Amino acid sequence: MIYFDNAATTLHKPPQVIEAVTKAMTTMGNCGRGAHPSSRRAAGAVYEARQKLARFFSCSREDHVVFTANATHSLNLAICGLFSPGDHVITTVAEHNSVLRPLYRLEGQIGLQTDYIPTDAKGVLQLSKLEEFLRPNTKAVICTHMSNVTGNITDLETVSAFTKKHGLLLVVDGSQSAGYLPISMKEMAIDILCVTGHKGLLGPQGTGCLLLREGISLRPLTVGGSGVQSYLKEQPPKLPEALEAGTLNTHGIAGLSAAMDYLEEMGLEVIKEKEDALTRYFYENIRHIDGIRIHGDPEGSHGPIVALNLPNMDSATLADCLAEDYGIATRPGAHCAPLMHKALGTDTQGLVRFSFSHFNTCEEVDLAVTALKELRQQD
Amino acid sequence: MIYFDNAATTLHKPPQVIEAVTKAMTTMGNCGRGAHPSSRRAAGAVYEARQKLARFFSCSREDHVVFTANATHSLNLAICGLFSPGDHVITTVAEHNSVLRPLYRLEGQIGLQTDYIPTDAKGVLQLSKLEEFLRPNTKAVICTHMSNVTGNITDLETVSAFTKKHGLLLVVDGSQSAGYLPISMKEMAIDILCVTGHKGLLGPQGTGCLLLREGISLRPLTVGGSGVQSYLKEQPPKLPEALEAGTLNTHGIAGLSAAMDYLEEMGLEVIKEKEDALTRYFYENIRHIDGIRIHGDPEGSHGPIVALNLPNMDSATLADCLAEDYGIATRPGAHCAPLMHKALGTDTQGLVRFSFSHFNTCEEVDLAVTALKELRQQD
């Protein structure tokens, strides 16, 4: 199988990630729940992973790296923990349901006020409108770093300049960009960064994290065992325990930690160059297929995703043909980002997303190009 | 190292669990996010795991098995999703902070009314008092199946008779009992069962689940991507998606699924018999140590835990000596169950918990007995 669904989850993990998980499953006790060697080993591994993630994303404190189960958990924690009645937030139509649905829920529950930055016809966010949406009660901007539908990259410098100028918080969903684009919380003045471990970071499923700038306080989403200050009725206020109730996924975190080593050794610039080359190669070879519609702005600031439709063919049918006749894995349909589909006019047809990893090859891309050309002729 | 901290997490996982995780990490895409083989493989593995868990716990529907990150997540989901202002709940002083802290929070947030069943001097719950605590607005009883501090087993039949008689919901924390005691949601009339995957169920960390009786409805704790009905503003109402926003830990779930096979093949009665034999053997050999204080009721209905203190020695000191001088891993201090420690009078000294797995041996227990005797003499 040729796997072009890396934006859903990367299938090819570096061997050291798998080895680290295996080793953790045979040697690690419960992190922070005892002082014997296997418990200390777990605690040490988790601490190392925090250090690596803090360094990777230029987060000023490793104890402000909070482990979660996935980006959805991170985003719910950020959004539910941040806002109070009367707050206004600016977000975008490029957001995933893991941002939209928590916001919709708070609209109903606490009367949160929300505005959505629109896109142009290519799905590019119209950030020039940021100022128009500013209100006296605006508390934060929440935006994705890269659209999971189109691969369009958000110009975070512009957003960051806006949030700094007006003293707003900047919450970034780095689910699609982490492990592909460099993200510096310090340079980009990001207050809360939410990422998942199992996509570009190449770690196991069941891992994610939320990184906080020092001084930002969040109400916890879950409360419970903390391993420290057991007699407090509330979750202990100190990070990371404040936001990490219950037993951590040490086995998964050990894998993510090994993945961070791989990324550091390989270097993001090498990974990005490889993925960009594959994406460009694919795009250049399919863009002239008669009637093909390519969504997003692949000639602009764009990640390793190409979203497309063939005319007169439902996206699910196209993806099924690719999978069954050519052994090519893509993702069709709606991609949990309903406002983006509406903006692109693909809310009925859906779209087929090709998403690349640096483990993919030009030969695999060649096969996909041939497949699309043949399917178009049969259409 | 001799590992007697199995109530914190089981360190020895069956080899097939590790193999299943490894295989999942090399073959499985994102469950429910596409229709290509690696995504379908993930979806199939998750569905199989639901079936096994439903069968294991006699839950009537496999789609009412909801995967979570751990028991804390399950319990927060149950407690935050169930209660409304004006409700009253009966719980116990044997509960873990993963029950207590969510309840305390709701007391403050929505005025939830809570009563706590006390224990006798051996930490045994005084269930005869259940009727005294009943109010017209009592909605549920939440109780642990086995104390994580003492190993005392809750007489669920009595609790269940009470909840059935008065039409209350029964929420059970099976964190410590699952994989040791049989739990039948059907026979015990359990409405919501919360378990973790990484203790007696022998699965990986980062896995847990909540099992719901048909007809019980919970508000979701997190909302976001669902893979289906992307255009709904709310989380889709159908289980399990209703309570499972975001990418599942398919890698961990595959491991848990393999662990369920192991448990089925081995049989709980065999596991229980082995663990009971080790626990009894340990207890019988230490109970006459001069001045030793054994907490809980090891001669009553009791699981594979022995909680103890030596006189004049802080529990942390004792556990450190056991670890450093004898290579024996136990857990000292407070065990995230503050009300139980107050009931036992161990809130200052803490206590040392020995918790056994069927992978432990009599020879290991012999060493622990010798260690305790020697440490007592030095005391």
C-alpha cells in the first residue's frame, strides 16, 4: 500500500520510536507514583520528554509542557480552561472541529462571543480583517498553523503582531504543522500551543501535549490523582500536575520522546525539503489533468497536502478507486473542518486529500499521478 | 527488582500485548478517518477491542464501550456528564481522588450535594448506612469496587440492591478490581463502569474505558473531531463517537485487546487464585512481626493488596529501605485517597502498600518477609 494519509496519522514511525515503546512497556512503572527504580525510570523518561518538547517548541519551561491524549484533548483543555462569560474570541473558518465544537459549546454555555476570519477562494485566511473583528472584550485569537484540509499555512507572524499589539492571547493549533514547520513559542509569541504526537511528530497514537507560556493559567478539564498533595480538595495548582490528572501514558510518551530525537537528528529543514519536493512534484504532474480541481493554494505558503477533486465524481468514490485499484491510501469526504469546506464549496462533494511524509518516494507519487490520469479518462 | 507495586501499574505485561502494540504501530492508520486498508485495520481492531471489553464486563452493547486515556478520564467523564444542579450523590470515604476531586468541584460549581459512607476501623465500608443517606434528590451511588489503599472489596451486591430498590444509578470505579474480580454490569446492575487498561487488565498505559448501560446518557467532556457528521455543530449524539472526540489511541487499544485475550485464556479464577495465594502467604508470614500494623481487612473480603506500617518509621523511609537494600518496589505515602487515610489514621505516617500480580512468585514474597523482619529488628 502507498500511504498518502499522513495528515490523519503518520503510518511510518522511525524504528527507535517502536523500540522505545517496547522498552517502556517492559521496564517502566507508574510515573510520579512511587520512588522505586521502575517508577523513577518512568518519571525520568517523562521529564526528558518534557525537556525535549520544550526545547523543540522554544517553550520557556519544561514543567509547562502538559501531556494529553491527543490534540483534541489539548484544545479542549485550552478552550474550556481559558474563557469566562463575556469574553470574545477571534478564530478562523480554517479550524478543525476540535476548535469549533468547544467554541460552539461555550457559546451556548457561557455566552462566549466568537468571530471567524474568512478565506479567499483559495482557502487562504484573510488576516487583514483581524482588526475589524477586534472588540473591547476580545481575549484571544485561536488559529490553526496549517489547514488540515488544504495544507495552506497561516501567516502566524501577522497574527502574532496583532495579538501582541492588542495584548491578546495567541492559541495555536499546531496539529498539522508540528514536525514539518519550525514553531517557536518565543519568537512567534504563542501563549498556548496544542499539538498531537502521532502526526508529523512521528510518535505513537494516544500522545499529545499542550505547551503554556509562563504566567498563563488554565482551569483543569479533568481532576483526580496527582501523586502529590493528595489531601488538597482541589487539583494541586503547580504545573504540570495541575493539568495532568491520572496516570500518564508513559509508554506512549517514551515513544514520542524517541521521535523527538529522530526529528532533532534529521532536522526539520531536511524533512520539510523532502516533503515539499514530493508535494511540488505531485502538484506539477497533476495540475493539468483535464477538469481537475485543486483546492487551497499550493503555489503559496503551503504544506505537504494536496486536496483535489475530479469532476463528476464523489470524493469517496475517487478515494475508493485509488485504494482498491491502485493500493493508494488517501482521505476523502469532509475533514472535520466544516467551515473550510463551505468556503471551498466542497461541502457536498467532499475532497480527496493526499498528504505526504518524508518517508514517501517519487516513485509512489508517480503511481498516484498515473492513477489520477487513468481515473479521469474513465470518468 | 521485585515488583510489588502492581496496584499502581502492572509492570509485567503478557508478551502478546507488546507484540500487538508493535504491530499496530507499523500497520494501523487512523481509526474511523478514512476507508483505506490501514484505516480499516485500525477501525477493525478498535471494534474488536470493544466487543471483547463488552463481553468481559457483560455490557449489553459494544458501542457503549467508550475508550478513554485512563480511569481518571473515565470517572471525570461519568461524574461531570451525569449530574445537574440540585442532584445528590452518595459515595464513600474509600474513593480515590479521581472520584473525590470531580465531586468536590461539582459541589462548588453546581451545588452538587454529596454524602460519604464511612468505614469501620478496618477500613470496611459501613454499607448498612446507605439507607440513612438517601434523599429525595439522590441520583446515584458512586463507589469503588476495591480500595486502592487497603485492598478491601466493596460488597457490590448490597450496593446494587440499594440502587435498584430506589431507582438510583450505580457508578462503579473498577480501577483496582478489573482483571482480578469478575465484574458483570448485567448481574450487578451497574449503570456506568469505569476502568483503566494498565493495571489488572494488563494493557498499556494511556488506555482506559467507560462502559455504559443502554439508555444512560452522558454529556461529553471533550468535543471535536468525530469522523462522522462533521457538519453538526455539536458532537454527534451516537455512541461511542458522542464521547470519543479526537484520534483514539489505537496503538494502546490494540495492546489492551491482546491483553483481554490473555485474560480470557488464563481465566480470572486462575489469576485470582494465584494472587490470593501470594497475598495470604505474605500476610500470614508478616502478621506476627512485633508491632507491625496491617491496615484493612485481609481476613475479610480482600484483594491482592497488603497495606502496612512498622512502628516509628515513616512509610517513605520503609519503602526506600525496601527498594534500596532489598530491591523491592512498593508504594509508600498517601495513595490519592485522603478520606481513607483519615479513616485509618495514617494521614501523617502514610502506609506502605504491597500489591501483587500473578506473575509474582512465593520466592519473591519470602524475600519481602525477610526484609520486613530485618528492618523491624533494626528499627
